[in-house]
Amino acid sequence: MKGMKRITVEMVKEAYSRTGLKPHQGDFYYLDGLTQCACGLGVLYTAEKGIKDRWCANRSAINKFGEEYATGFVNGFDQEGSKSNEETYLIGYEDGRAAWEAVKEL
């Protein structure tokens, strides 16, 4: 879709590099004292704001990219099956899958 804000692989890779967080699926953050992990949306929020907050990361993504795209991105990053046929969701889903593939070995 023309003019649509999207999350690129480069954005996600840079965010992991800047924060030192490790890629994580299934929740925005996993913080056990030794391991500091975040999903694709969580790491973007932490890189921008310097804090780890699941609710704020989710709201920030929805405000920037729209709910359908953000939901699709999360489902794609988590490697869940697609849950919608809506075009914006599917673009987010594919962007999330591409981001996970690019960072899963970090």
C-alpha cells in the first residue's frame, strides 16, 4: 500500500544492536535478570524510549503503524498462522516474518 508506514528488517536489526536485547517470541519482553529479551515491537519501543513496557510498546506500535499492521507484525514475528485476510494485516504479517528470520540467530 502506497504511503503506508512499515517496520523494516533494518529497523529491527538496528534496535537489537542498540539495546543489546535478544530476539524473543510469544510476549513483548522476557526479563529474568540474566536474559533480556524482546519481541520485534518491544525492541523498537525500547530503542526509541529507553524503557521496557509491554503496554506502552503495544500502544506506540498501534499509534504509529495502525492496529491491523501491528497485529499482523506480531503474529508474523511470533510465527503464528495468519489470522486475517485484511491487506494491511497481511503486509504486517509478512514484515514480521521477515524480521524474525533476520534476527532469530542474534
